[in-house]
Amino acid sequence: MDRNKELIRNTVILGAGTLIPKVFSLVILPILTTYLTTVEYGNFDLVNSIVSFIVPIMTLQIQQAAFRYLVAAKTDLDRDRLVTTSTIYILGISVLCTPIIFFIFRFCNLDWKVSLIICFLVFGESLYLLTGQMLRGLGQNIAYSVGIVSYSAVNLITVVLFVYVLRLGLLGVILSNTLSYVASAVIMLFQTLQKAHFQMKAVSVPELKRMLNFSAPIVPSSISLWIVNLSDRLLVVHYLGAGINGIYSVATKVPNLYSMAYSIFNLAWTETAARVADDEDDPGKYYSQLFGKMYNFLVGIMLIVIACTPIFYRILINPQFYQAYPQTAVLYYGVFFNSFVSFYAGIYIAMGRTKQVGISSAVGACLNLFINFLLIQKIGLFAASISTAISYFVIMLYRAVDLKKVVNIRYDFRQITIGFFSMVLSTVLYYFNNTLMTIICFLIAIIYNLLFNRIILANLLKKLRH
């Protein structure tokens, strides 16, 4: 199959599985912002951030290796060995780490019941990530999308039950996330075992070493990106309070909806990048063409979401969180730059250069901490938003320059300038926050997409109809 057609096909399949959960998240957000206080929402966000730090360290990102090697696996025996070994590793390491995780959260003065539930949350998320990557490595993108949707469906139902009906507050949200991850992981594991046999005799220590040698160098990248995200929150809590962190958390939710545009693409892209690296004599040519198309697409989506954000705030966000509005536009740039950080990470992983992923992320994390410490007492919450955007921008530049050493990716700087100028103009109009400026933002978005994205949109519509 042609690489572009394969990429479009996978993007549509994975996009359908990603779009539905985002719709569910829009339904959940008003419930959380209404029935959780700003302090509870801030603490929930902090728990999620700490869990996101623990998971990659505990798993050593073995799910990335499972995906990469399953894509290249040639025999059923290879697939059985990869699936069984990585699953046993996750189960075993989860059992070993449970007491440590429990005492970490007890040390944070959380109730023992909440701390115990978080242990199951870490296990559920770890298994969820592994089974999802195994399905993708086995080429089961539809089953993977079903797994994502099942997580969101369970999450929606349990949030309504625990937060809206039973009024369990912070405990209810954490319990909801835990049940959602575990349920979805079980569903995806069942789907995985239809394509690869789970049998104890297939456990292979040499295979485990090979996978960990590939995945362990990615862990510093995960920690560094965690520092970029969590340092903002810890410093906001320390200097500005948990309530303001709740405001900041809501401000990040809206740009995360924008990140859906790239996350859909990235799920399909990492598979294609691996196959191109394995099969093509000149991968740089393909990567260059894809970068240009992706840049136009992401700029077009960003212009649309900037225009829609004022409407989104009026309809879905409780007034107690309206202080988040000024932060959102700055955070859009962080998500935009992070999209290209992920794009380059896909190339690094495809080429087996996982150490460089960690080095570039560490540079961005150090810069993020420095800017936060320098500015947070002077400009308040804007320090967190600005430091995030600048950090991802620096990581993006670092990876672009570093990859030039091994693959020749060519850039159209005229195209890049036009797109960036369009985003800056829309951002300036966004801060006026009135009907006329919102209409002008919509016009800019429509004109840009008609000029630069009409072919991409036409191809996606054809594939959807097919």
C-alpha cells in the first residue's frame, strides 16, 4: 500500500477512536468544574501528574519497545514472545512497586483508601498503555480504537455516578479513572491474545533485555517532559495556591483538545515512520513532504480552535474558572510546538536513536525550571504558560538540528512564516474577546485552510466516505 494512503487510512481509523473520547471529555468537563472545587480540581491534576511520573519509571517504557518490535516481527513465535514477555514484566513490576507507590501517596497526606486506589490506577494505566501499543504493533488499529472508546465510555459513566450522583469529590474522580483504565486494558488484552498467544514458555529473558535496551533510554525523555509539566504545577501550588493550580489545570484542558489533531495523526505516524525507516532508501524525502503537510494542517486546526475558544468558555466552563481564559492562548503554542517534538520523536524511535530523545527533553526541562523560578513571582500564572511554550520550542529546535545529522529533512521557510504569522494575528484578536474579533478569527481560519489544506481535507473526506 502507498505510504500516504496507509497513513491516511490509519489516521481515519485511529481518529474515529480518538474523536469519540474527546466528545465524552467535553461532557465530563462541566461536571468536574461544577462539582469539584478549584482546590479539589488542582489536587486531582497534581495526582495525575505524579502518576504520569511514576508510570514511565516503573515500566521503563517497555510498551514503546513492544510496539516497535511487533511492527517488525516476522513469525508467530516472535509475536508470542514479545506479547508474553512484556505482559509478564508489567504484571510483575506492578506487584513489586505497589508498596512503594502506596507509601509515596501516604507521605503526601492522602487518605489510605485514596492511596490504595492510586496503586491500582498506576497498574491499570501501565497495562492500558502496553496493551494499546501491542495492538498497534500487531496492526489491530480498529481494536485499539475500540479500547480507547471503552475507556472513555466507562469514565463518563463512573464520573456521573461517583461525582454527580454520589458526590464523592476527589475520591470519585480517581476511582473513576482507575476503573476506566483497568476495564479498557482487560478489553484490549483480550483482543491482543486473539492475534498472539500468551504462554509462559514464551517468556524470554534475552527478549526482555533487548526490549529494555531499546526503551530504557526513552525514560529520561518522559521524566524531562514530566518536569516541564509538573514543575509548573508544583511551583503554582507553592507560590499561588492549589486553587490557582485548578485554574491552570482547566486552562490546559482546552489546548489538550487541540492536541487531539496531532495525537490522531501521531498514532498513525509512528507506525509509518517505523516502516519507512525499515524499507526506504531515502526516508528524508518522505519525512520532508510529510512535515510540510503536517505543518499546514496543524496551523489550520490551531486557527480554528483559537476562533472557537471564546464560545467554548461561554458554554462549557463554569464562571469560577474564567481566569483560565488568558492562559489558554499561550498554552496553544506549547501544544503546537510539542506536536513537532512528538513528530521528531517518532523519527528517533524509528531509527533506534532513543538516547537523543532523552538528551533533548532534558535540555527543555532545565530551561522550563529556570524560567518558572525566574518569573513566577513577577508575572504569576503566565510564567507557567510561557515557560511551557518556550521549553517545547527549544526541544523542537534541538531535535530538528540534531536529526539533520542523520536524515535530510528539508523545510519551506516561506510556508512556515505565513502559517506562524496567521497564528500570531489570530492570537492578538483572541485577547479582545468580543464577537467581531471572533468572526475575524473564523475568517482567517477559513481562508488559510482553503488555501493550504484543501487537498488534505478532500482526501480525508474521500477516505471517510469509503
